[in-house]
Amino acid sequence: MHQSVETALDAAFPDRTVVDVEEAGPSWNGGNETVVVTFADGRRAYLKTAVDGASHRLDREAATLAYLRACRSLPVPVTLAVDTKGRVPYLATAPAPGQSVADRFETAEPDAKRKLLRRVGRAVAALHAVRFDDHGTIRGRGKTVSRGEAIGRGEAIGRGEATVRGEAVGSDDAVEGPSARPGLAVSVAPWPDVLLETVEQTHEIATTDRLDRHFDAVVDCIQTHRPLLEGAPAALLHGDVTKPNAFAVDRCGDAPGGDIGLLDWELAHVGDPARDLVRARDQLCNGFDTEGPDRLSDAVLDGYRDCAGSLPAGFEVREPIYRVVRVLGRSGFLDQWVPYLDEPMEALVDRIDAELDLRLAAVRRATGK
């Protein structure tokens, strides 16, 4: 366990007796470490620490969690404690109120898998219903809210009011005090510039620089097609919809966001919902350079249509560009894929080089550029 985690643990839960701390699972973001904390009374919490000292990711996640709990577009974990200004930035949350979609998917029969991914598609659409006037990067808490929404008070989760599994536990951190607002601090910018910033964020947390040239190719692709991207709608995006980041809450079937909630909001931003849907479908269904079964991919899209009535405006036109951007989820993390695929690095370099070329060619065919 990183020393920063021990420091954050003492700060987040100064009055709790901790009996066990274990890794929360594999993470491809080397800047963070997340652990599961078990207390003497058997209750648990999740503690995410920015071991690289960078607080902006946790500022974004804490603000987005507060905003979503205020507008309740879909289930999210309760925030227990957060401090992004201290020597060790951290965010502590309660366990998700449901079962991991990854766990449920692993043991499900084929038809149940399809139905589960359809539910995830509905949740993504429910999130994208939160529309904004402008695109932008979320910096933390502020006064920006979605269209038709007024600034109001957030939930009070102050000293002694944070919860784990619905029961009160002590906390010295005023997470959401009486004057808290549900808004976001959004740095407004044209969508292509926001998209470029997300590419830089991916570069920032990449675990290998073996294929840095792919980042340059993606930037060139975005810049070339700025006019095509600038007309995109502006919605709240999760930025990293995966099976481990989704959880099923069966008792919440009547909730606006359905019965699927999402974890890990540090990549959230305001952008083109088509981009989020392309990434979600890819991460939920596809492999390193292979497409998953059509029945699973179609399930995600069908679920989205169930909730939104249609795919995001311009989806088919901008999809090829976002598929190029998705290559960076391989290029920047090749060392993570090596043990997963049990192949040497050079073989994966050749494979993903070829895949990037294919996707860039698809953009040229679609746009003539």
C-alpha cells in the first residue's frame, strides 16, 4: 500500500477502527490508488487517493457525484469524505448500493448478458438527458447546471452525517454543508478543444509511451475534422463506462436513470453524447482489436434508444472519429494489455498500429479527408 493511502486513510476516518485494507481491483490509472476499507463493525468504504498528488481528477469526481446526487439522473455512491486541497488528495465513498455489472455479467447466461447490457445502455441515455448550453471541462463545484435547472441547495452530508450502507458513521470532513450547491465549475470551450483535452488526460495517465505517435495521429484527426465536431450537442458524459464501473440496483427500477448506476467519475465532462456512447459500447463489448458479438453491441444501442428514443444526433457521422480516439485506450496502456492477452509487446504494437490505420482510413472514406 502506498504511503499516501495510509495518510489519506487517517485523514478520512480519524475516529474509525480499521481492521483491513485491500486493493479495490485492477486500475489502469497509475496516478490513483483505490482501496477497500473494512471497519471493526464490518462496514466498508472505498478510498481513492491521488498518489501522484494531482487533485484535479478528484475535484472533478467529487463535484460530479454531488451534482448527480442533487439532480438524481441515475444512482451513484454516497460521498463520505473528500479533501483535494491537502498534501494527499483523497475521496472516500460508500459501497455502491447494488451488484457489480462485471460480476453479474461473468456468471450470466447469453440472453441475460444481452439484457444486462441493454440496461446499461438505458442508463447512459438517462445520463445524456442532462443537457447543457455549452461544452466544457469540469473543474470542480460551481454554478453551471443543465438547461432548465435552477441553482439550489445540495444534500447536507456534513460532520457526522455521512453514511455507509445507510447507517451513520463519523467524519471530520464537511463533504456537503448546508450552503452546498449542486452546480459544476465548467471551463467552457468548443467541443473539439474539450475532446483534445480528454486526449491529453489519457496521455497523462497512460502507463507506457511506447506508442506516443498514436496520440499525435489522433490529435491530427480531431483538428482536421473540427467543423464536423463543432455541431455536436452538449451533455454530461461519464467518460469511462465499463462493466466494473457499473452496478445494478434492482430495487430502483422506477428511478429516472433506471436500475443501473455508475462509479468512477474522474473523467466526466460536458461533451458530445455520441462520443460517450461509442466509448461505452467499445469498453462493454469489444476486445483489443476485435469487435464483440453484434447481439451485445446492439443491446447497448437498443437500450439507449429505449430511453432516448434515438441515438445521439450525428452519431453515425461522428462515430468513425470517436473510434479513432478509442485506439488510445490500447496504445497508451499496452503494458497493461500484455499480461491480459499473454502476448509480447511487439506483437501488440503491430496489431494496434494496423487497427489505427484501418480506423483512420474509415474516417477518410466517411469524410473525404
